[in-house]
Amino acid sequence: SAALAQLASRIAAVVKFGTLAGEDPFGKVKGLIKDMIAKLESEASAEADEKAYCDEQMSKTEAKKAELEEDTAKLNSKIATATAKKSELEVQ
């Protein structure tokens, strides 16, 4: 297509004149790509830190929940025992 040919011509001109002037014609693009990679790595690190924190908190929460469920079971057992004793004493 004509538009594609025109774009290719413009790119070729930029590359040709950029290299003649001793400049890197893709320097700006390379810089943007490096900045984007650094940003993505930073975000990935932050997400990993957040996940580690969440995993730690979930572990603590599950341990506390198990402890409280055990306490509840013990108290329910005591209540059942006390209720049985009460019923036994009421019968006498």
C-alpha cells in the first residue's frame, strides 16, 4: 500500500540521516523500552512483596482460627459436662 511505502521511506530516511550524523536513530526508543522494563520490574517486586505479606497474614490468621476453634471445642465440652452434671443433680 502507498501509506506503508511512505512510512518505510520515512523510516529509511531517519535511519540514514541519523547514522550519518553519528546518532543512534533508535536511542529514544531504546530508552523508553529500558524505562518500561524498569517500571515493570519495580511493579513485579512490589506485587511479590504484597503477596508475601498477604501469605504471612493468612498463615497467622489460619493458625489463630484453629486455636480459637480448639478453645471453642473445649468450652463446648465443659458446657456439655456441666449440663450433664446439672441434670444428674436435678434428678437426685
